Amino acid sequence: MMNKTKIICITPVFNDWESFEILVKQLKKIQDSNSFKIKILAINDGSTDVYIKDNPEFGLDLQIVNLKINIGHQRAIGVGLQYVFNEENDYDYVVVMDSDGEDKPEHIVELLNIL
């Protein structure tokens, strides 16, 4: 049996939870069609909109780190990277993705094939 490649996907989110859910569903498809195990680490960059993460249809490991204030896209990514460095130890790769549709989840497959 082949081991699944474990990927942590860091994505900053500021109020656009609808786009975030689209990203989660796309990542689920990528996970299901490849030998990946994807964990999503959403950095809630001080959103004023409330997000309920308990959606069983996602089928992915999803964790949200809530920041009290908006610190901006790049700093939120930095917080996510520091969180992974300090708190996570069971992963093969870390991928940073925008949750607003700018980054395509299928590019993860291409990146890993290049590696």
C-alpha cells in the first residue's frame, strides 16, 4: 500500500468565506484523485464575518487560526508558516494558496510532479 503524500495548505481569509468554501471543495477533489492527504490551515485575518467550519461534506482536515485584527495578506501567511513550524510535524509539503480563486489547486499536482 502506497503512503499518501501529506500536504498542509495555508490560506489567508478575510471575510470571503464563500470563495474559501469553493477552494476547500476543489482541494477535496485534488485529494480524492491523487495519493494526497490535505490539511487546510485557514488564517482568518481578522474577518468581521463569522464562519462555521463544521461542514461534513468537506471531507478534509480543516483548521482555522483566528487573528483578532486584520494584519494583511502577507503577514497572515507568515503567521500560518510560523504556526506550521511550531505546531505541525506530520507533513511532507507546505503549500500557500490564495482562497479567492487566484491560485488553482490543480497546480499542486504539477508542483509536486516537478519536485
